[in-house]
Amino acid sequence: MNKSQNSTGDPAFTEELITSLLTSRKYRALDLPRETLQDLVEKAAEMTHNPRELNHIVRQKLHQLVAPYLGDPDYLACQHDLDIAYQTGDTEQIKAACRKILAAHASTRERLPILPHFFERLFAHTGQPHVILDLACGLNPFALPWMGLASDTLYYAYDLHQPRLDAINHLFGLNGMQPLAIHQDILVSPPTIKADVAFFFKEAHRFEQRRRGCNREFLQQIHARHLLVSLPTQNLTGTHLKTDQHRRLVMESIAGLPWQIQEIEFENEIVFCIEKDV
């Protein structure tokens, strides 16, 4: 791309930048939604009209957004392991296969020690859900064996990474559930499905990195009676406590709204249980 010859207001420049990122060696395997790149470019263009600076901002924001996806497990191999586990019909083997997948990333790996009682405590507060939205789901749906859901539960899982979603839909199929893992940028296009419970696990602070102040509007757009917003209580290295900072983020996001909120605190994660009048 000849940045010196292009303007950030030129549609051809935008299209060339988006295409170059989507097809790059670093990102092409993720099969990201085009709307995500379009949004990043549009927001960067509000900050600068210099093509070189815009290109830098977009690449920086994109890396922050998808860094957790880089180095993902081999999802075809994961599906094969799940097939073998489910063929045994042994609950412990199924959990072992899912635990191996959950261990692939920090956010779900950190939850493994509390997983046996994590969803039990959440659903004791919300009641057993029949319709779930898992927003920016990551690997969380692979915790399905610990959720105790009925096979007719409608579990909508939203993510940017298509190979991951294919594996999640495979898991849903093995459990007799509908394949409702959806390739969608929820910040650009919030789900319109009405749900009993929405999971928004360890993502609100990353939304702030992408677009400061966006959480308030985003949470208002989610049609779920119970919003379960979780955030880590410390940084990845365990050297800094984050509870107060993250509590402030959630409280500022819902300030003045007629919603009830309670906290459920685990050893390394705090869940803000927000009840909306939907």
C-alpha cells in the first residue's frame, strides 16, 4: 500500500487496508468479520487523517482485540478429541476433553479451579436459564459439562473467530443442542435475541481498550434479564490487584440506570450480577 498517495477518506484506501489485514499471514486463519475491520478503520479515522498514523492505530487496536486468539488450539483436533470422549459416554472423560481445551487460554484456564461450583453459584442467583447469550464467548462454551443445562437450552455464543465457532457448534451438536455459535462483532452489531441470562466474561475491560466508554451503551442494548459481567481480580502475572479498578468500570457503566446489582466473588474473578427490567 502506498500510504503517501492515499487519503484516509478514500474508500479505496479503506478497502485496501481492510483486505491487506484480513488476508495477512498473521490474521487470515482467524477469518475475522469484515465489519470489525471497517469499525476499527472508521474509529481510527476520527483520530487522524494521516494514512501512516491511521494504519498504525488500526494494527495496534486489532492486535489488542485478537491477541487472545493467536496461538489457539487446533480446533479440528479438539473436535476429534470431543468425539472420542462423547463416544464413551463417560462424564469424566468428556470433562477431561473440555478441560484440556479450556486450559488453552488464560481467561478460561484461570477458571478451572473454581469451575465445579462457578455456574452453580451463578444459576442459584439467576435461576436455570432457557436462553443464554454468551457475549464474546471465547472458550467459555467448552465449560458446558459443568453448566447443567437441558439439551433444549438455546445457547447463543458470539465470537470473532470462525474456526472456534465451528468447534463450539460441534460441541453443541454432541450435546443435542442447536448450533447457535454465531460469527458476529457484538460491539458493532449487538445481539437482538431476548434471553434469560447473558454472560459477558472477562471482556468489559478489553471493550474499553477498543472504544473508551462503550460498555454503558452496549449493556443497555443487550436484551437479557440477567447480565453476568465478570472481570479478573488481578492481572495475568498476579502482581497487581484489579478488583477496585474493575468494580469502578462496571459501576460507571451502569450509573443512574434502574438496575439491581449484586457481586459474587471468587478467588480470582468477580462476577457482577446485574438484573435488568427487560
